Amino acid sequence: MNKKAEMILKTTIKLFIHEGIKKITMDDIAQNTNVSKVTIYKYFIDKDTLYSEIGKHIFSCYIIKLKNIIASDEILIKKLYDYLNVISDFINSGQFDLCLELSKYNLNVETEYKLYLQTYRESILTLINRGIIDGLIKSNLDSDLIFHYIDMGIVYYQQSSEYRYKMLNNNNFQQHFLLFYISNIFVDGTKMLLSPYEVI
């Protein structure tokens, strides 16, 4: 994808997140990207194609980020922090909700979503299994059970704006809740809440 097409894509993503998919027209996109509608149609033949390319662009970006964390040489605790940061960014930026909405209108986006979910699951299980081997995660727990426990927390974070607001804006709530939450799976929950470099 060339720079102009990428610029149109990124501007459209921002417009969709802030104004809503149904409110934004091709005229709005042209006006905000300072290009003609002819130029937009040169790269994206219709709105459906635009939906597909946005979903592919966003999901591919986050799939690469998750895979890079797993492949990195960082210590496990740093990987866990990086992983949570990527997932939080995906949700907090509004891009995750946008992709979910786009998947309702476009089968290609739904396919990209399934690929993302597969990578998401596989990468969490990789981190869990490494955590069990390294003695950070309780060895008497099944890795699939731990996955669903973590996934439950992430899904709740996605769906509850009140909880998300507290986690982002109330440091005391965040620390106490995280300690309560992670102590069920980590051998030492307090240790896990330290900076990743403090526990080396």
C-alpha cells in the first residue's frame, strides 16, 4: 500500500472512531484527507472495500505486535507487561470496537478478526506455559483455565466503561484490584505488580 492510500486509511479510521461508521460519507473522507473522491475510489473502489482494508490494516498491525512480543528476547515479566500494553492500547484507542462494528458489515473483516483471536489465544497460552515453567504461574492450574480467566478480565475491560475508567484513572483501585485479580494465578502477585525490571 502506498503512502497516499495509507494516509486515506488512517484518516478514515480516525473519522470512523470519532464520528461513527454510518455518519461518515466518502465526501467527508475526501474533505479530511484533502484528496478528491476520484483519488479515494482509485484505491478503494467502494465503502465495502474500505471497510475490508481498514479491518485488515488494524488487525494485521496488532497481530504483528503480539507475535513480536512472543518472539522477543525480553524476560517473561517484561513480555507480560508489553502484552497487556498492546491489548490495552487496542481497546483504549477505539480501534477494537471499530473492528467489531466493521465485522458486522464485511465478511473479510470477520475473517481477519478470527485470525486475530487465534493469535491472541495462542500468544496468551505461550506466555502462560512459559510462566508455569519459570515458576511465576501456579503449576497446579490448567493453562486453558488460566487463559479463560485472563480472557474474562480482558473482555470485561472491553465491555465495561465504568471499570475501564477506574482502571485508567484511579491508581489505588487499579493496584488493589490487580493484586486481587492476579494473585489467583501468579505465585507472587505483589512481585508481578513491580516494574518488570525490579524483579530481575
